[in-house]
Amino acid sequence: MDFEEEDLFTERNEFNFESKLIRNDNKNIYNRLCSIVDDATFVMKVADLMPSLALIANERCGSWYIDRTKRKAYSAYFKSTDGHMHIWDFNIRRNNLHLIPILMRHNGCLIVDSTRKGKRIPDALSKTIPIWCCTVNRAVATYAGYTADDGWDLDLHTLPSAVSRSEHAQIEARLDGFVDKLLTSGVDIKHLASQLKKPLRPIWFTPQSYDALMESPPDFQDASFCPVVCLSASEAVESGYQLRPGYLYVQGSADDEEAWALGLTHLAFWKHRHDILTTSNECERNVKSLVARLKNSSGQSDDDYDDDSTRHYAFIKSTLLAIGDDRSGKPPQCWDTFDCVIDCSQDEYELNREHEHYLHLPIPDGKKGQIIFGACIQKAIDFVRDPLMKNKKILVYCATGKDHSVGILLSILIHYYTLEFKLNTAEKPRVDKKMIQHQLVQIISNWEKAAPSRVTLKRINTHFMSHSSHDDTK
């Protein structure tokens, strides 16, 4: 090997070594949290420029970029997959209609999300939300008889730098189908139309547009539309990583929190960030110590896991059935509100075992949980029969209130309630997929956390369809 080849070989080895270090460092919790602080500083500056707008975190990722010690925030669930090429969709299970009264109250909102390397704006902001805005606008227009001549915006608005004109046209061609899906889903369109006072319109900002935003902050006070400001929190860097003083910046650092957060929640982080971010060497130890302390402390503050904008349970329409997360089932408080409690999480509060009208359905995650969930459906249905007859208040909850509790409550609604929400215990219910969807929409409309998995819904379909002779969906 000559000197030139040796130098080249050395350079390649050094490059590979540095690349490996970067790959390892991008999951380092100190780098992640410092990156989040950097991005959150930008987010809160933008929020301060538009203080009247509701601040909304999109999914868990967006929540990390909002310092809730400084400003109240709400939550949304717009998935990027609903905006992916050729599979664009308005997802009834993620209709986000709970945002409409919030938007009207604040005359608009600012929705925060981020994306990893390769993009400036995530598909959730560039496509899913524009689809949502246009679908809702057109559905309300169809119901209320609004037209473009009335000043009601019926157009699809996308960002040309993120969505090509060809893709825009392909999405637009599907919009009438999305509108029909919403109108026939069981959503209370009359109520929705009464809430939506102005048509929705998406607008986009990124760290790259911050200077222009500072020079001329927007004023939406007299706008003919309700602004849905889509804010991409992370700065786009070519490789996804960038060396900065004291740490490695990671674009979209809050993504995949299970892989790096060590059990830390975004709320606990913002409350204890100064204790956590002492030095890069101590950060991981600080986080593990904090998480253990909060988990084991009987006197832990709920502020470490929640904020005052979050509901822990919600009643479904005109029924006495409620759904909640693990906070809703905490004794003894839960028994002040509810007569019966069904716990669908693996862990349980020991004090609840003392109550006669308590049912524990320990449903684990994963494949094993799918089988157990299916077996629990009938147990829950049988358990609530007498309480329903006696007009008792019933709570169904799981750890997050997103999946298993939704599935069990949905099964109870399907079995005991008509589409008009009248109690039906005399007749065997006539079940089809449309009925299942209709009852699911009622849960989603009252409980924004609801996000049942496809597997959960499939188990429910199997349970009821196998007992029904009226399955005309096959």
C-alpha cells in the first residue's frame, strides 16, 4: 500500500468511526433533550407572536416541544400515514373534531409537530391537516348549504414546496369521497355545523421562516377564515444531526421516545429540566433517578404526568357510561363519581379490589393481549347488565384510555344501545360494521384520546359478527 492509499484508508476509517459515534450519540438522552430545548425555544417564541391562538401538540412527539410550565396546551392526533403518497385519507377514527370548539374559542390554533432528517415539514402537517381542513369545510358546507359565493372556502390548500401540483390534484380528486365518509359516519353534523363559524385554512411555518415571521407577525383577527397554523419545530439539517456547542443536535429529537426517554415524560422533563440537564455525563443517571422517584413516591405531584387541560374521563353522549385513563380509576376518588369500575390495564389499584362492583380485566400489550382482549369482551358485557338496568354510573378505563378501554366500552355500547342511544336489553342486537363504526364515532366525539388499534377493532368485529346472522358485509 502506497502513502496515498494509506491516507485514503485512514480517512475512511476515521469517517466510519465518526459516523458510528454520531449514530450512537443520536440516541443519547442528553443530546435529545438539549435538541428538544432548542426546538422548544423556537416554538414558544412563535407562540408568543400569536398569543391568542390555541397551542396544540400533535401526538406525543409534539408535546415535547411545548413548555407547559409557560403556556397551556391541547392535544391532537393527526398521523403522517394519513398523508402518505397514494394512501391519503380522512380517518374517522382520528377525526379530531374535539378541536373545533377550541379553534372557534381562540379564533385559530398553532399545531406543533416535527420530522426527522430528509424533510422540513412532516406529512401530518403538510398533507393530513390540509385534508382534514378541507373535508370538514366541505362537509359543513354540504349540510348547511354554504357555497363559495357565500365566502365559504371549499378549496384544498397545500404548501407547494412540500406537495407537488400533481399530488395536490390527486388528493383533491379523493376529497368528495372523504366528505361522504364523514357525513355518513355517525358524526353529529348538525352540531358540527353549529360550532364551525368560519372555514378552516392551514398555514405553515418552520425554523427557516422565523426571520420573516419576526419582521411581519401575522394578524388573523379579522380574517375570513380560521387559521390552522402548522408549525414544524425542528430545524432541517442535511444529515439529520449537527454538532453544536456542547451537544449533538438531533432533528426531530422527540420521535421514538421509547428508544431514548428511559420512562421520562415530557411534563416531568419540563418541570425538572434544570435538575436533569446538569452535565452530559450525569444526565442519564439524573433521568433514571427522577423516573424511579416519581414512580415510587406515594406523594408524587400529578403535574409530573398531567396538566390542567387534560380530562381523565368523559361520559359518552346521553349514557351513564364513561371512559378514562388510569387517573380516572384511582381510589377512593373514583368511587365518589362511579358506581361500577372496569379496569382494563395490567396493573390495578389494590384498594379497588375491596369493592363489589369492580372488575379487573388484565389485558397485556402484544399478541397475547389480543387473545385475552377477545375473551374479556363477554365478561364486561355480562358484568354491566344489572348496573345498566339500575341506572348506575359505570367507568371503563385503561392506562392510557386509548385502546383496550375503548374496545371494551365499544363492545358494551354495541350490545346494549341502539344507534339512537336508547337502552336495549330485550333483543339481541343487529350488528354490522356500520353500527360498530357509528358507536365508535360517539366515543371518539366525546373522548379525544380514543385511538383503538386495528387489531382491537378486528376482535370486536369477530366477536359480534360470529354471533350475528345479519352480517351483510361479507
